[in-house]
Amino acid sequence: MRRLKGLFALIAVLTACSKDGTGTANHAEDLRQPGETVSHGMIVLGDRLENPYTTENVRDAYTALYPTKSRDEIETSHLYVRFLPENEEEFDLLTESGLDLVDYPLDYEILVDGDYYHDPSVGEDNITWQYAVVPADYEFPDVKHEIIDECFITETEPVVSRSGDGIDWEAVEREAYRLSGNGDMLVPESLTRAGKVCPSGRITIVDEAASGGKPFGVAGVRVRCNTFVKFANAYTDRDGYYSISKKFSANLKYRLVFKNEKGFAIGFNLILVPASTSALGKGPASGLSVTITRDSDRTLFLRSVVNNAAYDYISRCSADDMNLTLPPGDLRIWLLSKLEASSAIMVHHKVAVSHSLVKDFLGFFATLISYFAPDVTIGTANMYSYADVYRTVCHELAHCSHFSQVGKDYWNRYVEYILRAYLKSGGSAYGDGSAEYAGYCEIGEMWAYYLESVMYRERYGGPMPQFGTGYWFSPQIFRYLDDRGFSRSDFLSVMQPDVTSVEVLRDRLMAKFPDRSGMISQVFARYR
């Protein structure tokens, strides 16, 4: 959408509020199945195909196999529909009702698979058609829609007027494929011992600097597969394994949907849907397993690393581990390939867009980004190693935990300091600490660089990294106290909304730990 291009003006400024990405150059290669074309651009459609699951096609198959039975026994079980929301409120109405929406038609040949589709008949400033399969008795909301096909999907309990005794529904489904001209999509029966199968597999990734380079799971990500209007989803477990309960007899298209079960989504595709998808290509009905490396498709690699880093951080916030306040739910993370800096601007959670500086800067875009905009941006330019992406995500989610405690008013002042420092200095990330609200920035960055450092050390070993120690604020304070028995939850627990300067932070720590107040006073004096 053209309007979204204006968003990058804000991002270019606000992403200066955090650290730069670093890495070593590497030539990425596409991850694709033989003979396929997979991209991260817009899906390229070919010819429309005959949908084998239409009620009429299934009736024809049923009659061909059981000529003495009435075809009228086959009743519509599902509707293949498309919706055209006029605005984000209508889109929310659909998603909140539990519909599994896709933005491309399910009954077309895909010439080039990709991450998104925008119907050319719909203006690029508007939401494109959203496709779904709904029960036959679905109550449609007040959103423009069209019923494309009435369908009978045999994976469900057969919807017939009387008992289906003796009916081989797998054979009916396969016959429907053949009669509709799609027989070449079927898995040969000789390859499936029990006919239809449930897809299962494992999605893994390699971190060359951890676990001896052995693959480990892409955790909590959604695996989507479909053949025409019959599709299913499952989340991977923490080790990357997934198992889909629905059975299939035809080859499938597989995608990763980066809406994690931990409550965050990774975008941004220049489309409305906040969760990016990565096409994995075609695979057998029995399932698809993929191992992602730094030499795989770069976009898929980066999304998977961010996914795992965020999953790891959120999992480790539990009381029996780091015991930290969780980042807010429905967290939106954007990956921006043209930028090096990253940020936790929390716009989706109503920060910054209400600020006059941002409104003056963006004009009408301020309203637009209140819906589309991210909470976290990860600048991935020149960032290639798993370790560099991991530490950056840990840094930004440390900010998100802080935000959960202090709220949007605190964060608005934090953002205001960053904006003014950035504009005054001509691009310096943190300014010199002399402007109003500098204390908000000092506390926030001390905390985020400290937590980034300890989580990096715990994953990769070695001495504590020196991340952030070259700036005017001092994460060394937390590191020094950490070495002397303080926990990361001790620090975050005192970082409440009224802790707006490093002096107040010091006093709160001394009040909470009076037996160690001398040590606390000494370390603050040393590094301030």
C-alpha cells in the first residue's frame, strides 16, 4: 500500500532509539523445493483450477463410485468465501470471530509462491480480498462478502441425510480430484499405507555458535498447509515438531505463519495482516521437514531467529527462571531490512502516535500507524549471524518488560527524549543526556544493555560482553551488582513509573536492600 511508505519516515527516526545491528556479510540462497519458484514478494497466480471439493464435484465422484446411491445424500458442509473489509474495524471483526483468513485465492495455480497477495481489482490503498472456509451454517457479519463455492470437505463428519455405512470417503475424495482434472496432485496410494495421512514434521534452525551447530527447533511458530479449500494449522513445540490432526491424500502447500503461540507476531509485508508468512513450497501429505541455516533464504532465516529469540525471552520471564514482567500481549515485531538500528517504540500499544511531536512529523500517517505500527522494530541490514539477531531481540524485549511496568505515559516521555535528541544531534541515537527526560532514557538503556549482555553470555558462554558501555549511561552498574549477588528481577522490580532518574533508581535499590546500601551507593558513585 502506498500510504504505508510514509511510515518509514517515522521508523527512520524512532529506530535510532536503540542499538545498531552488526554482522558479517553472507550470500543467502533461496530455500525451495526442486522445480519451484519461491519469493518473498507478491504471489503470482496462474490459471484458476477446478475445485474438487465443491458439493457438485463430490456428488459426481460419489455417484461414480456408488451409482445406486442418491447423490442428494451429499449436502454442503462448508462454504468457500471471500470478504472485502472496508477498514481495520471490519478486518478485526473477522479475525476476532476466529476465522482463518488468507489473502490469496485457494483455487488458483500458483506460478511464483510468495508471502502475500493483493488483488489487482482492489486499490492498493485498500484492504485486499480475504479468503476463508466457513461452516455451511456460518452467520456472516456485516462485511462485504461473496460465496465462491458450496463445498463438501470429507475430512469432517459426512453431512448426509442418512447413515453413510460402507462409504469409502477417502476414495470419494480421490475420485473428486480425478474428475475435476486434479488427479496429478494426489499422493500415489502405494506411498500411504493407510490411505490419507496426517502431516507431521520438524522445523529446525542452526545457530553455528551454539549447541555445536546442531539444529534445534523453530519454536511456537504456526505451520499452515492446504490443498485447495482444505487446509489446516498446527503450532510447533519448543523443539520444532508439529503434527496436524486433519488427514490429506494430496500434495500440499506449506507455509510458516509467524504468529507465535507466545502472543507475538512478526511482520511486515506491506499488508494489513500483522503476521508475516514464509512459503516453504510444496510437500507430501505426510508432512514437510525443513532445516534453516544462515545459507538458507535470508528472510526466512531472520524471521526464524527473531521468532526463537522472542520465544526464548518470553519463556524465560517465568518465576522459576528470570522472574521478569512479561512484555505486553499481542506484541508486533517488524523486521526492516534497510535499517541497522532497532527499537521498542510500542506504537501498537498506543505510544508515540499520541505525542504532538510525532503528529506534527507524520500528519495523517499518525492515525494510520496507530493500527498498523509495530511495538518492536529490528533493523536487519548487515545483520547475518544468529548471535547478533538474538542479542538485539533480547535488548528490545527487555524494553518491552520495562514498558509493561511503567506504561505509555512514561514511554511517551522516553520517546520524546529520543526524538529531540535525534533531531538536535542530527542522528545520534541517544544524544548527550542533557535534554529533558534524559533519565528515562538512561534507566531504560542501562537495563536493556545489561539484560542483553547477560542473556548473550548465558547462551554463548565466555565473559560478560561489554554491550552499551561506551555511551553516557552506565549498564556497568547493573553488571557490577549482578556479579555481587543481585538478580535481574531485583533491578526490574524497582523500575516503577515514578523511577525517572538514575538517582531515584539508586535510592529505591538502597531502600529495598538496606543491608547492601553501602555497596549500591558506592557503585552508583563510581559510574556516575
